[in-house]
Amino acid sequence: MTLIAAEGIDLRYGARRVLHGVSLRIERGEIVTVVGPNGSGKSSLLRCLIGAERPSSGRILRAAGLRLGYVPQKLHIDATLPITARRFLDLPQRVPEAEAAAALEEAGAPGLGGLQMAALSGGQFQRVLLARAILGRPDLLLLDEPTQGLDQAGTSGFYRRLAAIRDRLGCAVLLVSHDLHVVMSASDRVVCLNGHVCCEGTPAVVSAAPAWRELFGTGTAGALALYRHEHDHEDHVAHHHPVAGAE
Amino acid sequence: MILDAFLWRAGLAGLGVALAAALLGCFVVWRRMAYFGDATAHAAILGVALSLAGGVLPPLGILVVAGLMAVLITVLAERGLGTDTILGVLAHGALGVGLFAAAVLPGPRVNLESWLFGDVLTVTWRDLGLIWAGTAVVGLVLWRHWGMLLTATLSPDLARAAGMDPRRATLLLSLLLAALVAVGIQVVGALLVTALLVIPAASARGLARTPEGMAGIAAGIGALSAVGGLGLAILADAGVGPSTVTAAALLFAIVTATTRLRGR
């Protein structure tokens, strides 16, 4: 069942065309990652999907009554606004104590409820954002660069957590990432974006596509070699990864 | 000591305005709208001049002109034009135009001092009713839409994703600001309304752990400033508006100093 679909959307900021002719379809239950270089319109695409940006042409179709859970890349809380993590979970709607505690646990931030949001580390803050997003029982969870600042082990752990959340809620997950390595091993589908959709498909298909190599082949040679290695040898029990220079 | 009726009215008027201003002021501080408050309040002078020339009750004229100013700023801000510079132009331009209009428009002579600095001792029972009606409206609207306003203040994108329109929050707060100016101008005057918005909220920041806590403490500090200010005005034989703001500033200094000392 299609939850949300973008059909040929264009987005302009003044004279600059950030997105052109982007079409995308998200089905229930899948984990889709959008990858692309800096300035390729990844965050803008996500913001179009949540309705924060209005595409200059094309359209966005949503399943009736679709509930979105959004985890922004950054959230600046003004220093004049005191708010505990627990109170933050009550936005936009109050939630019972037990549910709040369970959501923090599931997002990997147990026991942080009493702390001020301003006192949380980057990783803790991100997990509280995730906890808030899943409290709304979303049909579609959208995350903008959620693994930024996490090391590779942290990133893999985060993807495992997302998969568990997806399994429990039966939702779809759409995320933006530049961490190519983990993306390739943890997503059901990868969309490679650079203003337009360059290529799209399962990780194996995408990493073999010429457009993908053109985009990532030079700068991230080490990382690319790494997942080529993984995809070529998926049945291997033990992986002896080469040390990747671009990590 | 038996207080005269006019003192009771002055005290109650100050209390009503201070409470509404303190609650609304939290959003003004969180959203960095202090200049916005100034522009809206200064536009009130033009509202006064126009109402007196047109034979309308001043609060009505103020509400309309300040409301138009608030909407204008909201629209400009949404187009990315709500910079400090443009707000500065609007805030001081509105004051200049208002003073100019007060001088040249026909109608009864405008007593500028009472509109600029407030004249709470002349508040009638009808004025008092109007002030508390305004306070009730501000309080009720904030209470009713608190979750939406807070979400949109923290992040317009989170509000969007939850199916809310953050522009509604901005517009609602602007209109409440205009309503507060319309009822508050008689108490503290157009030049000092922003002080009642900002100072109690700023004082409450260091004492609160949640947004609601901050709003509650700000309301308490606002109420204390209103009562203390009236006392100060009687003692020192000074204007009530300036005395109220002086009391608020003193409270801010005391709270900030003690929380800093305890924090270090």
C-alpha cells in the first residue's frame, strides 16, 4: 500500500532549482534511504513530504489519514525556553507517563525524561526526537540525517533500532543519510538524489548503477570498495574489511 | 488604611494587564518578538489619533491599527523580510507617524503623555471591565491553543508534520499582542507595554524547568510588579506606569542575582 507519493515535483528557492522532476513512492513497511551529496536537495525533499515546503510544480499524494513522525536534522531550542525531555514528548499532545517511558526506552534514551533538552548530548537529543516521533504512532517515520555524529557502530545500532520500531509499528521509514556504508546494508531501498533521482532500487542494484559510481565513485572510493565487497560476498560468514580511507 | 476606589481600580487594572502580558510575554521571549511588540505598541498612538479624529472609542481604534500592524509584520516575516532593520523601521516609523497624526489631525487635543506612559489612575469601572475582558481573552486563547502554539514555537516543521499550520500560531499571537496593547496602553502606555511583556518572562526563565512553569512564575512576577508598582508610585509620587516597570526591573535584578549566586 502506497503511503505517500511525490509526482514530478520541482522546488525552487528564487532562481535556484533545488529539486527537479522528483518522483518517489513509499510503501508500508519498507525502509528507504535517500542518499546524495551535500546540497543535492535531500532535506528539501523531506520537507516537501511533510508539507513544510510547497513544490513549485508536481504534487504530493498522501494516503487518507496518514500520520507522520518527523525527526529533523537539527532543532534549535531558544535558550529562553526551559523544557525537559519529558515535557517535549508531550508535544503536540499529552501522553501518559508509561507510554512516554516506553518510547524513551525504545528510542534508546531510557531515563532521560527529567533532563533539560538543552543539557542533552547530540546523540541523546536525537533519540529524544525519535521517541517523540514514535509516540504519535506514525504510519511513516521521516528522519533527516539521524546518524550524523554517530560512529559506525552507533549508526548500525541506530538502524537496528529503526528496524525494530518498523516491525512493531508496521510503519514505513524514510531517511536521509550520507553514511553510505550502513545505508547499503540496512535499507530495503536506496534512492540516490542529486537534484533529481539519479538511480533507485535495492542496495545491490543501486551500487552497480553507473550514476551511483559517477556520484560517489571518486570521493568515497574506500567506502565504495567496502560495500562492493559486502554485496559481492553477501554469503560470507566472516568479513575481512579493508581499512577504508574515506570513513 | 482605606484605599480610595480609584486606587482599587488602578490596582486591579494593573494586575489584569500584568497577568495577560506575562503569559503572552513568554511567547514573545521564546520567539524573539520583542521588537514586534514595540512596533505593535507604537502603532497604537496612530490608533489613538485616528479614533479621536473619527469620534471612535480609542481602544477600538488601537485594536484595529495595532492589529493591522501585527498582520503586516507577520506577512513580512513570512516572506523572510522580518529582519531587525525592517522591524526597527516599522516600530519607530509607526511612533513618528502616530505622533505626527496626533498633532495635525482634527478633533480634541490628544494628551500624549497619558498615552505614551499610561494613566491608570483615571481608569473607570467600564475601562476596568474592558481590561479584564482582554485579560480573559488572552488567557483563554493561550490555554486553548497552548500545545499548538508551543509546538510551532519550538519548530514550525514539527508542527507541519503534525498537521498544524505554524502560520496560524504566528497570526494568533500577533492578534493577541494587538489586543493586549489595546487594553494595556491605559495602564503602562505605548512606550512601556513591551517591558511588561518581556521583563516578567525574562525573570522567570532561570526559575523554571518547563514552559508552563515559566508562564506561571512570570504571571506571579507580573502581578507582584503591578501591585508593587502602584505602591511605589504612591510612596514616591511618580507615575504608575513607570513605577510598575521599575518594580518589574527590580524583581528581575533580584531574581537574576540570586539564581546566579546559587548556581555558581
